[in-house]
Amino acid sequence: MTTALNPKFTFETFVVGAANRLAVTAARTVAESPGSAYNPLFIYSGSGLGKTHLLMAIGANAKRLAPALNVEYLTLDEYVEAFHAAIAAGQGDAFRRRFQTVDILLIDDVQFLTNRREMQAELLRLSEALQTAGRQIVLTSDRPPIEIEALDERLISRFSGGLVVDIGAPDYETRVAILRRKSEERGAEFPPGVLESVAAAEFTNVRELMGVLNRLVAYQAVNETPLTAEAAQELLGLEQRAGQGGGKAVAAGGGGRGGERIVSPDEFAAFLTDVTVTVGKAVEAWRARIAEAILRWEGEGYRTRRLESLLEQETPLAPDEEIASFARDVERLRALEAEVAQFDPQSAGQSVFRDPERLAEAEETASRVRAGAAPPPGPSAALPFSTFAIGASNQLAVNVAREVLEEPGRRYNPLVVLGKSGVGKSHLLNALGIELAQQPGAIVACLSTQAFIDELIGAIDGNRMEWWRARYRRATALLLDDIHLLGGKDRTQEELFNLFNLFHDLERQLVFTGPAHPKTLPGLEPRIVSRLEGGLVVELVEPDRDVRRAVIRRTLWAQDVPEDPALIDYLADRPADSVRSLAGLLQRVVSAAAAQDVPVSAGLAREVLEGGTAAERRRTVGFRTSGIVVSSAGGVRSREKIVWDWASPGDRVIEDLR
Amino acid sequence: MSLVNFTTREITCKIVYYGPGRSGKTTNLHYIYGRVPESRRGRMVSLATQTDRTLFFDFLPIDLGQISGFTTRFQLYTVPGQVYYNATRRLVLQGADGVVFVADSQARQLDENLESLQNLQANLLEHGIDIRSLPVVMQYNKQDLPRELILQLIELDDALNFRGVPSFPADALHGNGVFETLKAITELVLRRLAQGAPA
């Protein structure tokens, strides 16, 4: 139902003149910071002066600056039709909801609201809802709100509450510019003077002007000879039009054969041409060029003080270079603004991006925003896939992770990794993050849920929610560790919910870890739980022997301890409920070896982990003080929690058999 | 009044049609008014007596739009020709960038023409302006009248145009020579910009 935006209708293809400058400036502002400047923006003009073009240009530009924005363009008739269809299908509420989530709503031709009471009420409700939510509305009409017949007072005041601008008929210069640009677009070339003479006629409408250009192009194509200004005027019957001004159309000459007459152009137009030439000569050429540049950039909303100051000088050194450098600075500002808009739409609207004199400041702002928004926290480089020990206990999870890497965002989205503390969830998460980040253009947000919550609180506190959101929306993958910490954090869940939907829709990968199945986690909203369940939930269990061996070998290698098969076997055979606890055991052994200045060996490990020899046991007992024992390994242990005297293995076996 | 304002990028030309009573100054303005597209012209203000004589002055603003990046506006004024409105004439002359002297070509009006020309010179002097430094063009109006009633161009030039400024024969009622005159004074006025003379 919604009409697609015509890609030809952009600000770049819109010829700006005195009659439409205000409207274009307002439209640009709205496209750059929707919902904050003029809301609603109401543009009116006669037919064929570019309302629809501007409306679509707003949509296209806003989309370009912030692709995530939901932009809807439609004519009032389409809106009415859709509404009626929705009502007929019993979907009125769905219809309303749909339009209430639009970020920029562009409605064309609202003059047709005349005598449509129910549509007026509907539109009033919608515009109230959108404005309250800070969403942008832009409307066009062929007349100002007050002149739309039988329009509800409340709508009039609402429409007039933002900015009401009109687009006037193009003046001579704009007409020439339009004709030039359009003939260029069509690859048609006319001898000098032709377009100017056509533009001299008072066209009140750009469409009419286009029709005229079409005729010129067609005529020239058929005749294969370049058109002259006189022939063009005759072809278009412009002499009558010019003559309508009153008085007489000075018809000089007229000697030729029957029917042929030479019509001298409109006196005023000729006068205007003369004045233009004289002014051109009088106003030194460089001044004219600078003045034109000022008009152009000012029309696009840039401060032109720098160029204006040139005009005040007697003879500037190199005016053309100054203009070129100004243009370069504007380009740079544009690039900076576009970049900043990605990070933080709020900052992009700053006036500093509109003043080439403050380029340095703009660079600074941009780098600040860049630094501030500098990618959301990424994965830890210390936890790559290469160091992730793989065994039967985690093979499934690893396989799934690999498949995710093959097609991020498509196969298992979200991926939820469950497991007890220390079994390697975080390691797997970060390893995935590192791999994902290696894809071109990837921005991976990989952080603990606690950090995520803290950042959000910081953003709320600093009133930088837009910045915060933009930062995460930019990411191509979101990996959150310890999802259970979300419990009871309603606002975080709300934001995560929105991010989740965005990422899911855009096929960006989501990965979460948690200690238990989401539905058993307390304080998690059902909508989050159901979304987590919608992907794939895999579990990491206690590390098996292979994993333990791998972890031990890796840890020893990392600490430059020579590999001792007996030590590895001994340690790997010890029960460990998590990789972390295993690493802890190993650490104790290594530290003890360092303290005693002996090599790490199975014997030492046994000694450290099982309490050492009987002699030592006695010795340690002698050290006892207040129930706390300082072990030789350097750790502090509570006496009560340590089994000091073990029964002999034989006794234990019998005990077990019983 | 500044003729060219580079800061606001505006060119404003004030052109005064001067001449004896009934020489056709207002007719010039009326003709121009009729030829300027509606969108370009402001309301023509004309304070006239019941017998259509200019009582105070006529004023016709014309907007020429953007020229070389300058918003260009012309303000055309006429003065009341009758001798006893001299105070008004002096007032209107204030800040003029150029003067069109509309002379009546009829032989019997020669004295009035001369008197008005002297009056112009005197009034300009009152404003501290030497007529030789101000752009002036002559228009010999009513050239459509029977030859026996009017002076020939050469005679008029001899009698009135002793400074040798551009002169044009005209029939303002039918528009002949009106725009030629306007064009000439405009060119003179604008050319002063190039010379950097303050207007």
C-alpha cells in the first residue's frame, strides 16, 4: 500500500531557487533530525512545483542518514484506502499500531481531507500519537491548512503548530537552472540562448516547463538541427504568452514570406538580460562567483561568513581557491555529520556541522562522538577459539558455534549457551565474538550483561539514550554474557527487547550465555524468554577427561612448564566440575613448585593437592593457630573444611562397597 | 543609500524621472508597469490629483530577482513637474542613483524644459551632488506629435543636452523609447559600480 520512494526524487536533483529555498531548508532540517525541528512540517504550493519531490527527498535523505528509520510515504488517498480496507477486515487496531510505529510519516495531498470527518479524526489521533512519541510528520497540500475546506479546527491548529511553508513559482533564474539541469539529465544540448529564451516566459509550474522541454528535445531530435532561440519560441507559441503581459508585443520587421514573422522578445525580458549582462560586468566577476557560491551553500543550510568576508575585501588574493576550499570544507563537514549521525543522531544536528569556519571544532566533536561511541565493548582477545579445549562434553556447543560462524545471523539466531559457572561459556562467547569480528565491516558487541546494564544506566543518567541506542544498533552482532543478570531489570529488558528485534530482523547474530534455561531464570520477562527460546539453546556440561587434559596442557604450556605426562594424567583424572576449578588446582601446584623451587611434577601435585606426606602433615598441624591455616601453596584454607586424616584406600573401598 | 550591498548581496537602484509638468514621466512608469510581469513588480503608488497630475510622486518597485548572486531591485520614482512642488522634488531626489530627464519635445515647452533642468541641477546641489557626477539620460518625449509642433532631436540636443549625456526620442504613451531609456540609465548606474564610485 505504501508507495516506494522514487529514487530520482532527492535533494540533489531538486533545483533550489528563491521561491523554494525556505521549504528546502526546512525539509533538509527535518530529514536530518526528524521529530525535533519542525513537527509537523506542512508544505503547500500549487500543482507541479515540487511538493512530492521534496516529500520523497525527505524520506530518502532520512533513510540515507539513518537506515534503521521506518519511513512511510503515501498519498492521503492511499491512506484513506488502507484505512477503509483495514476497517473492513476488522484490522483497525492493527492499522493504527502500524502507523504509530512509523518514524517519519510523509503524507501527500492532504487537501483531500475536505469533508472526510472520520479520516480527519483518524489523522488527528495519529498525529497526536506520533508527535507525542517524537516522530516526524510531513504533510503537503495545494493550499495552507486554514484554506482546506471543512477541516477540523483541531487539525488546523495541529498542522499549523509546526512549520507551514509554501513553494512559490520558480523565478527566471530558477527556470533556467531547471531547464539546464533537466536537459543535461536527458543528454540534450541546446545552443546558447534557447533555454534562456524559453525560461523568459512566465511558467508558473515546473511540470509545464518539463512539457516544454520535452517538446524542444523531441523537435530537435526529429529535425537533427540545433534549435535557435527564435525557433524555440515560435515552436512553443511563446510570443502570445509573453504578449499577455499587456501593452503591445513590439513586432519589428515582419518582412519575410507569408506567415513568417520575426517577433522581438518581451521588452522586460530583454531589459532583464541587459541588466544581467551589465551587472555581470559591473559586479566584478569574482564577486559574482563568490555571491553565487554563497547563495548555493546558504541554500543548503551552511554558514557562509567566510565567503562573505571575502566580498568585503577590495581584492582577495585567490577567490576561486577560497571557494574551492570552502566547498572542500563543506564536503568534509558533510562526511563528518554523516559519520556522527551513525553513532549519535542527536549530535549530528549540531550547528557546528553547518559552519565551515568551525571545521576544527566539528572534527573535534566528531572524534569525541567517535571515541564516545567507539564500538560497543568487543570480545576479549584473551579468549580465542584456538585455546578453547574441545571434548565430548562440549562438542555439540562447539559445532553449533562453528555453524553460526558459517552463516552468522541466519542459522541459529539467537544462540543461547547454558552451563554452570566455569565450564567455558564466556570463553566460547568471546571466541565466537572474535571470529565474528573478523568478518569485513563487522562490529561485534560482546560484553557481560552487568556491563550492558551499567552502560544503559550511564546513558540514562547522561541523557544520552539516543547515543547509546545508536551505538548498539550499529553493531553487527550482539553477544551478552550471563543473561540471568537481566532478572528484574525492566528497562534493560525493554531496550534489549528492541535491540533483539532489530538484530533478528536484520539477520545479525545474537548470542547469550546463562547458568540455566531461560524459563527457569527469575525476573526475566516472558517476551524475552520466548525470544531466547526461539533460537537454539545448547548446554555446556562439566568438562570431560579430554577437555581436562587439553586445559592442563594448555595451562602448563602457557606458564612455560615442561610437559610431564604423569602430571597431566594425574590431574586429568582428578574430578573437576569446571574448567575454572581445574585451572585453579593447577595453579596451586605451579605456585607451590615456584615457592619450593622444584620442578612441577606429579609427585608435587599429589603432595599439594592431597595434603603432602605424613611428616609434613604433622608439621602443618603444628602451625595451627586460630583455625586458619596458611598452606605452603600460598592459599588460605579453613581448617574445618579440610580433611586432614584420610582412611587408607583399602578401607575406603570397603566402605564404598557397603 | 548604498547601491550595492555585498554583505546582504543586494543591488538597489533608485532612478528618478525628472522633468517639467506634463512631459510624460508618469506615462513612462505606467508603460513599464504594464510590461513587468506581475510577480516582479510591487504595487505602483501614484498620488495624483483628480485631473491625473502627479501630486506627490509615483513609485514603482521592480524586483529583477537574482542577478550574479545579487538580489536586484529597481525603484522608479517620478517627481511632480509643477514648479510649486519643489520641496517634494528635492525630497524624491534624495539618494537617487540616476536621473532620467524627460523633456517635452514640443517647441513651446522649451522654456519649461530648461527651467526644470536648472531646477534639477539646483536641487542636486542642495544634496551636495554635482549633476556632472550623477548618471543622467535625456528622453525627448512626445515624438509622435506632428512634426510642426515639436523640435527635432538635434535642436533638442543643442538646447538641453549640453553635457552630451545619452539621449533618446520617445513616445511614452505607446512605449517607444521607454525601455531604451531605462536600459541606458540602468547601464550608466550599474557601470559606476565598476568604477567603485559610491552611489
